[in-house]
Amino acid sequence: MAGDLLRASNHTQEVLRKAEDARSDIMRQFWAREQKLDRFKTRLPWLGLGAVVLALVLTVTLPRFLASNASMCAALGASWTTITTGVDACVFYQR
């Protein structure tokens, strides 16, 4: 009977050790995820600022790029005309 109790006690200690190891691993993973989230939170304002700057740059450059050929010029509602000798441009007429 004493041998059975000793084996049960040893088995219980082994199970508790494994449970503690598993808990430690889970806590380590949780801590790593929290650290990753904190790093993302510190970068989020810069990401937002970059998106705003990109939107402003595209607002200025995209219409100029689109108006650089005749078919897109017509799609924008303008006409493709020669404004000086050898220079074609997209011209929006005001009415």
C-alpha cells in the first residue's frame, strides 16, 4: 500500500510539473503577443500619417498622370489639344 501511495504521489508530481511547464509556455506566448501588439500600437500613428501623405500626393499627381494621354483626357471631360508647336496637352475649357 505504501508503494502504491508513493507511485501515486510521484505520478501526481509529474503531472503537476507538466502542467506548470505548459502554463509557463502559455504565459510566455501571451507575453510575446502583448509585446508585438505594443510595438504595433507605437507604429500606428506613423502608419496613419503615411496614409494621409500618400493620399495627398496621389490627389495631386494622379490627375496629372491621367491627363497625360488623349483617351484619359477625354474620360476626364477635357480635350486633347496642341497648345504650342509640338506640345500636346489636356485642356479643360471653362464655360
